[in-house]
Amino acid sequence: MAILPILTAPDKRLKQKSLPVADVDLTIRQLMDDMLETMYAAPGVGLAAPQVGILKQVIVVDIGSEQDKQIHTPLLLANPEIIRTEGELLWKEGCLSVPDQVAEVLRAAVIEIRALDHNNRKIHLEATELLAVCLQHEIDHLQGTLFIDHLSRLKRAIILQKLKKAKEAKEQE
Ligand code: NI
């Protein structure tokens, strides 16, 4: 396994659409394992392949440490698709590609998704609360959408300005 570098906004690659995978073969499985290790090291509760510069529909999520009541084991998914949503909830979100910024985003309270798991099996699952939010956030990444894209133009501009400045400061180090 390997820890991969995480892209941070603004970065064109974070705005692109990812392509579905044909199968979860050994290459995709390796990517999932590397992404999981990268996410744990960050640390974070979710990571999408475009965040490590790979435009494939692959996400990993583990909210185990944050919320014991829900799924403990990590979810490693390819081609995740939301097939049903219910209700709404506001959740304060952050993102490894939008460092040090948090904002409330309106999400569906309950979602049902289908995807391929790490063994290339078709799965179906229903998620609520943090897991639902996290899955919606990661699935958004596959469409080139960041959580800040759900905010008002002004809020987004302020955050992007901060990120740009932080990047420039880092480059000058
Ligand atoms: Ni994110």
C-alpha cells in the first residue's frame, strides 16, 4: 500500500468528471487500498479518486471512528450511484482537498445507493446521517463538484481566495 499525494483546490483536476470502471480488477483494488491508507493517514472519513489525480469513479469511506453506531468497516466502492433520496439535513462539512475550511451544506437525509464493492460484487445500501452525507460528498467529487460548490458565490469566492493564498505561501517556503 502507498500514501498518495492529495490535490487541493483550486486545481483543474478536481473539477473534472471521472469515468466509470469496467470491473473492480486488481488495479482498481490496489487503488482502493492506497486511497484507504491515504485517507487514514490524512486523517479523513472519505476520499474520492480524483482527489489523488485519478479520474475514475472510485471512493473510499470509513466513518467508524466518528460514529460507532453505523458501519464500522470501510466501504470501498466503484461506480457509486444514488438511486433514491429522502428528506434533507444540514451538515458541517470539510474536505481534504479544501484544507482548513468547513461550511454547512444541505444534503439528503437518507440515500440509497448501488455500486460495485472491492470484490466486484454489485451492492445496494441505505445510509443515513454522517454516512449519507459522506457518500454524497464523495460521489459529488466524481462529478467534479466540491462541497464549496454548494455554497453561495460569495462564500465560495472567499474560501477559494484563502486557499489560493495558502497555496502561494506554501510554494514560497
Ligand atoms: Ni472531499
